Amino acid sequence: MKTLKIATFNVNGIRARLPNLLAWLERERPDIACLQELKAVDRYFPKADLEAIGYASLFMGQASWNGVAILVRDAEPLEVRRGLPGTEGDPQSRYLEAAAHGVLVGCLYLPNGNPQPGPKFDYKLAWFERLIEHAATLQGSDHPVVLAGDYNVVPTDFDIYNTRSWLKDALLQPQSRECYQRLLQQGWTDALRHLYPNDRIYTFWDYFRQHWQKNAGLRIDHLLLNPTLKPCLKNAGVDAWVRNEAHASDHAPTWIELNTRKLK
DNA sequence: ATGACAGTTCCAAACTGA
């Protein structure tokens, strides 16, 4: 059976993380990989290193912060959109959309929003509203669509090891969660939670307080499927081994496998 | 309440992240 593997990975600095990124791509061989937090301008994007292992790339960098990319194996991605509608004057590089292997892929890096309350939290919610508006135009498409990325939202208390030290954090605020629920209610499927409703699943473990060693994680990297794509969903998971490597990102790659025979 | 760690930047103290 032919399958298509699509992953999302917040690399936390693509230059510092290049050896880890290449090792992951070579071992897991996703067909499409959405990257976030490049933390580099476009001239530092390692396009040639990725081509050398079979990946074509689209990227939208920015100095120091943010930055997103879409990598595609054995095909050229077709760029569809650079930035969300309504954010044309916004210098923050957080959204890239492309068609590849028969799927429309939105790669997003939602603002963190801390500290809250404050202007950064307001920016997070405003950005979320733009995403919700744009997602509404994609949700009902006859074309298969996935919205993959670092949403910076812990959807429920089941998606975190313990809420105690996070109650004031922007990732757990009712407003952040309400936006995420409103997005799902358009008709999107949270792939990992759909397949594993009763499992503790984490995609991020912060660098502090030995959170990785204690498995004190958060689930904040999500892949959302529109109704056209949902019947193709076959499997999903987190490549947690990547988080255990030397010089790891604080996020682990999160992925879905699709049965492409059911596409179209 | 703070800071624990990590990456970035006019190269080093300050910022952002989650």
C-alpha cells in the first residue's frame, strides 16, 4: 500500500540544528516536512544540504526569530501562499502554504503569546483569528488539506504532564483553547488525538528542570485534516528519539501517514 | 515571584521562546 508521510518539526534554529534535522530526515524519510522557528534569514537556509539528501524546499525566513519552511522529497512543492491573508504588513514569518504529492499543506508557527495578559497575547489571539478565517476557506475543499505546525496551544489538561506551573501561561489560557476549539469545530480533525484519544502524547519538553528526563511534556504541535483528507489517515506519531539526541530541539517531530490510494 | 536552558545577535548582554 502506498503511503504518504507528512511531518511537522519546530527545529528551534535551523543552523544550530542542521545535523539533527538531516539525521532525522534520513532516518524517517517523511515525504513532506513542515519546519518552524528557522531563526535565520533566507540566505542562511541550508537549501543545498537538503537537496543533497533528496529534499526540495520552500522557505520564509526572518532574522533571529520565527521562520517557516516546507520540505518535499522526490517532488517540487508548488507555492500557494506566503503569509496569512490580512497580515501583509506583518514582518513575522509564520505561514507558508504549498501543494505537493497531491495534498495542500499549510505550515504554521502560531505566536507564543507570553507574557499574558499583554500585547504579545493580543497578537497571538489576533493571529489566531486570521488563521481561523483562512482555514474556513480551506476546510470544505474537495482537495485534501492539512494544517500542520506549532500551534502554541495545549488543547486540554490531558495534553500536559501537569498544569500547576503553567496556569498563567499563554499556551493554556481559555482564550487560546477557545480559538483552537473554534478551528476544530469548522470540521478539522486533530490527527493524533483522533487516533489515540486515551494516550498521553507530548511533542515538546522544555530545556529547564530536566523535563525531558522526567517526560514532563506538552502537546502543542498539531496536524489538522480537512474532511476530504480524513478518510486517508492511517497512522500518526511523535519521533521522540529526536528529542533525546545531543543538541536537540525542545520539540520532537510529529507526523501522520496517509493512505494515498484513498486520495482523489 | 523568580529562574531554570538554549539560540540569536553589529561578539556579548539582552532578547525571545514555551
